[in-house]
Amino acid sequence: MIRLIAPVAAAFFVTACATPASGPSASAQLMPTKGNGVTGQIQITQQGDKVLVSGEVRGLKPDTEHGFHMHDKGDCSSGDGMSAGGHFNPDGKAHGAFDQVEHHAGDLPSLKADATGTARFSFESTTLSVGAGRADVLGRGLIVHRDPDDYKTQPTGNSGPRLACGVIGKV
């Protein structure tokens, strides 16, 4: 009997260790800024020492690229998204590409709209957290910009006007 249980128990423990435990979750509903029609839904989940960010943004110009950033304030009250403040940058780093060492915590991968004007995405971040620490995303803003991020212009990336704004809240 023990010979049969040991392989099953070993397989269970290997599977359990291979899948990171899901931790706290958050979400944001993107609403269009004045004069725009961009909307979206974003999910953010802590998974061990990484954060999974996924979602869908609709109403973009087909086949275009757009800057996508987390901003300091979860405030979309201004109509143009400017009330969300600047990029979330708890470590005081220079603006840069998400996949580079030097970048704001809020510098996220650009969104790429398909032929229907929809951008679907999923990525992992090691510079964000959900519900704890300096890099906590709760209460922050998410902004979709009109133009692609140039990853050089400080401190914004020259991404143009804000098309949509959302507030990150706990699920």
C-alpha cells in the first residue's frame, strides 16, 4: 500500500510546488476620457514574487500601438485623465521600457491593437505588488495613451493624450 501512495504523493507535491500560489487580486475598469471611446477591463493578481497583469482594451484605432502606464493617483475625475498624476515611480527611476532594468514601476508594455481596434495582453511584473509594500498597485490609476511610448522622453515617454483612465481596486 505504501508503495502505491508514495508516487502519488510525490506527484502531488511536485505539481503543488510548480504552480505559484495566487495571492491578492485587483482589477480596473477603464473608462474613456472626454471625447474618446476607449474602454477596457484589467485584472492584476499577485503570484508569488510576480504580479500577473492581463486584460482587454477596446475602441483603439485598428493596427496601432499605445502607451500604457500605471499612474500615481487613482483619480479619473478630470475628464482628460490628468488627475491621475504622473507615472507610478516609487523607486525614483528614469522612464524606460518595461523589459529594461531602468524604468518606472508604472512603465508597462505598450498595447498593440489588432485589426478590430482591440488589444489583448498578459504579462508578468517583478516591480509591482498587490496589497503590500512600496510598489502596491491598489488605489493607483491606469492610463491608455493615444501614441506609442518612445521609451526615451523623460518622464513620460511622449505617449500623447490620455484616451482612457481606470482606478485599481481590490477584488
